[in-house]
Amino acid sequence: GEEKIQKDIILSDHEDAVNALLKELLEQGVINSLDEIKTVGHRIVHGGNLYSSSVIMNDRVIHEIENISDLAPLHNPANLIGVRAFQKAIPTSIQVGCFDTAFHQTLKEEDYLYPVPYEWYIKYHIRKYGFHGLSHKFITEKMTDILGKIPNLIICHIGNGASISAVKQGKCIDTSMGFTPNAGIMMGTRSGDIDSSIIPYIMNKCDMTVDEVMNDLNKKSGFLGISGVGSDFRDIYAGVVSGNERCKLAFDKYVKTVVNYIAQYYVELGGCDILCFTAGLGENASEARLAIMEKLACLGVKVDLEKNQIRGEEVKLTTDDSSIICYSIPTNEE
Ligand code: AMP
């Protein structure tokens, strides 16, 4: 029903979490027996270039995902612990893998290749993969339902992690995340795109290891890095309102990087019908949406100021005479 149940429990690993979840489902009467659960969907972060849609996870698939685990060392092994835990707890259930990379498998070679030695791609699979695919796919389908036709679409999935995608006739043609989820626009704590030469330079200057620098780029950069205040947009915006210069700098830099990607994708798409905001900021941060859309006035975007105040709901953000129709749509990655 509507009631939320929240508990603090100590869990030693993901298998523990799966078992605790199943125990609760039984104790709360959501299910009477475990075999009522026929299928379990698993969000798997990285499907490499092996999977362009969801797949039933048999032994071969699990083995293939294990083999590409070094592409997502923090996520894929944990995802597989979940798969195995459900297999063990409910042997009759079917496990389905849904990949965050799958929606972006339609990118062309010229879009996913980096201009590095070609052998890196052939031998080590260095290429753009893209992430948040489950969200970008959901938004594409949702916008198609709303409009009754397949739009040319730019999707800004802007939350703590953030990625922007260009979708032409339902197929992703470009996306801002890359080989890893620390590419593209700046995020809550991630830097997004930077000049790669900064890494060895800082290693030398600060006597840091590559892991330490990567940790800073993933966990101490973005909003947090520039503002020094926090990674949450609400804290950044409170700083902007109270006159904190570094919060203002973080806000302005953020808006600029988002707008730059939109401009790039507008051209790549040959013009777009729809711009859709989603995820934490996209669904709620009216202030960020307004600043982004105002910068798109040169493309003919006209904001409906009253509608843009609405947070957390499906809403059209632009006036009827806007050249690009902007929406905010709550995403659904489940
Ligand atoms: P997500 O990763 O999609 O959960 O997004 C998290 C981000 O959304 C946080 O950093 C917040 O800055 C932002 N956010 C969530 N709720 C609001 C809100 N009501 N107003 C502004 N920003 C919000």
C-alpha cells in the first residue's frame, strides 16, 4: 500500500541485504511464500559492448559479466552478488539483467571511439559506453507516449550523477558519459570532462598516487570541489542566494556545461523538438532549469515561469510559442 517502512539494520554485504529484503517481504505479508517471486530484475551498470537489451542471466551471461567487471569494478561485482543471492534464495526464479549501458549501444563508431591509439579499443575495449541508459530509455518512451510520435529529443538526466543524451527517432546517437561515469558534465562530486594531463601534473605536485587523484576527481570535485560547501544542489543554491561567490561560480559553471552539451546535441540532431529534464535536479531544481533554459533563448526557447516553479511532477516548462518544448518528467529506473 502507501505506507513506507523504514528500519536501520546492520548488513555485512549485498547477499545479507537481499536476504533481509526477502525476510521483510514475507514478514510484512507482501508475499506469502518466496516462490511467488517468479522473476527478479537486476540493474547492472556495465554490459560492455555485449548487451544492447535486457537478458536472462544464465551461467554464460554471468560469466561474461564477470569477464568485463574491470570496466566497472565498484558496481558489476556487487550486482553479481545480488544475482547469486536471489538464485540461492529462490532457485526457481529467473534473473534478468538490465544494463545502464544498453540504450547507448546504438552510437556509431565515430561517436563512441576516442581519438587514441586504435589498439586501445581493439585490445582493451576503450570506448564511450554511456550510462543512465535505463533512465534515458524510460524518458524516450514516456515522451513518445505523451506526444504520440517519436521525437528528436535531448534528455538531461541531472541528479547527483548526471548525463545528457541525444536521441533521434528513438535511438541514442550521443551521450555525455563515456568509458566511465566520470565523463561529460560536472556533477555533485565528479569532475566530468577534464584535460587528462592534469592527472600526472597533480600526482607530481602533490605526491599523490593515481588512485588518490582519481578519488578526488570522483568524490571531491564537481559542485563540492568548486564551492567547497557541498555536493547537494540545494546547498549550492542556498549559497548563491546568500552571496557565496564560490557557490555562484559552481552554479554558473554547471549551467554552462549543461548548455554546451545541449548546444552540441542540438546540432548533432539537426535540431530537436523536445528537451527533457529528469532526475533530482531536473525534476526539482526550478532555479537550475530556469538558468539553463534562459541561455537557450537564442534557439527560441521561451520559459513558462509559473509552470517552471512546479517540482517533482510531470510538467511542460515552456510556452506554446517556444521553438523547443521543454518538459520535466520524473524518471523511473525500476
Ligand atoms: P539524484 O541523484 O537523482 O537523487 O539527485 C540528487 C540531487 O537532486 C541532489 O544533489 C539535490 O541537489 C537535487 N534535488 C533533490 N531535491 C531537490 C529540490 N527539491 N530542489 C532542488 N534540488 C533538489
